[in-house]
Amino acid sequence: MDVEFSVFNMTDENAKEPSRYNVVSGSVALPGDLPLPGRSFVLSVSKRW
């Protein structure tokens, strides 16, 4: 099983007050999922003030 995670920040430019979204995304490659290289998913989304 091959699991990769990536964390990136998104800033809401349209918000009246500064806010940031922390998104943790990843992809899992399981045997038998060919020809797909992996399956992407969003692990969690949290909003910070």
C-alpha cells in the first residue's frame, strides 16, 4: 500500500476578515486498482480565524 499526503493552505480573499483553510489531501494506491495510479481524497478541512 502506498499512501501519500500533502498539506496546503487556502486563503479566502473574499472574506471580510482574514481566514485560512487548512486542507489535508492524499492519494492511496492499492493493488488491483490498475490502470488507475491511485485514488485521491480529502482527509480533513479546517478553518482558522
